[in-house]
Amino acid sequence: MKYKEYKAIIEYDEDDRLFFGRVINIRDIIVFDGLSVDELEQAFQKVIEQYLADCQSFHKAPEIPNSNLFKPRR
């Protein structure tokens, strides 16, 4: 899943019947979840917008994704 320049990996929890995602390629930890794909996509966009707003309010530059930080397992 991608939004702006950020990418996330998505997993599904069968027990909780919940999708959850984690933004990759940055050191900051950003996670989100949803019960449907649409809800998950909205949550992803919302958490990225909140991350960018938080960075601005703390006068911190948001991390720019770096593909060398994380390589998903295959």
C-alpha cells in the first residue's frame, strides 16, 4: 500500500478478523488497522497526515523513506 511517498506492508489477523499495517523504510514506528480494505486505506492516509502534522508541530523534519532500511521477507 502506498500513500504520498510512504509505503506499508499489510497483514491480516485471523483471530481478530482485522487488517493491520506498518509503514516501512523509516525508523519512526507508524502502525494502523482496519476491518476492511477501504477502512485500512483511510487509516493509512490518516496516520500519515497525522505523522506529517506532528513533525511540523514539533519542528522536526519527517523521515523520507529509504528502501535500504527494510527489506520485507519473502
